[in-house]
Amino acid sequence: MRSGIILTCVGLLLIGGVCLLGVIFDNSDWPTTSGVIESMEVVEKKQNRKTVYSPEVRYSFEVEGKQYFSEKISWMEPVYDSQSQARRSAPYSVGRRVTVYFNASNPSQSLLKPRINLGMHLFFLPIILTVAGIIFTIKGFLFPAKRRITRPGQNY
């Protein structure tokens, strides 16, 4: 029963943490300006002994008459299993106009995608832990463990 309560609490805390991450890294309230894609290529990288592909973009934008350059698409670098996936997910062709989100107090901090795409995979483990915890807790209440009384000298 105690392990069920612990699993439930851990699962609920993880769900809360994932939701909080989404709020912390949501910069959709940053001001926006128009920018232009200067370059775009898909780069091959090694990640945990696996080959992955990531779009690398360079874009320019202007804030209060000053020109800035950046390469940051989002807070988390997007990685894909194939080059074609990386190209499809990053439709940034050279010369294309894009919306740039920038930090008003430091315009050199900018993003093209202001939110983290947490996806359902981050919710999967916390939900499983929560459900398992609830099941173990209910099992503990309905079928409490029988305590075996041992006497000195008895071996079980």
C-alpha cells in the first residue's frame, strides 16, 4: 500500500513538472518581428551512438533599426531519424519570410518556435506511474498483507 501511494505521488509530481516546463518555456508573449531565412541545411549528428538529423537555420531580423542574426529555432534542438523528416519538419527555405519571437530586453535572444513541443511521450511515464500507484494503493486497502508471526527459533 505504501509503495502505491509513493508511485501515485511521484507520477502526479512528474505530470505537474511536465506541465510546468511547458509554462516556463512558453515565450509566445514575446514581441514579434519579420525575419528572413539566410541559410538552411540538415546536419547529421551522433546522439547516444545513433545517427540523427537536425535542421540548422540562420535567419536575420531587425529590431529598432538594428539588424540581428540568430540560429535558434526553439528552446530544444529538433532531431529526427531521417534527413527527409528533418527537411519536412523545418520548412525554412532560403529567402522565406518568417515570424521571429525576440526578447524585448535582449533582442539577440530570439526563436522561430516560442514553445517547447512536449509531445505525449513525456506524459506517458508519469501517467503509467500514477495509474500503477493507484492500483497498488487500492490493492493494499482491499487485500492488506497478512503479517506472519514468528517465534524465536522458527525458520520460514
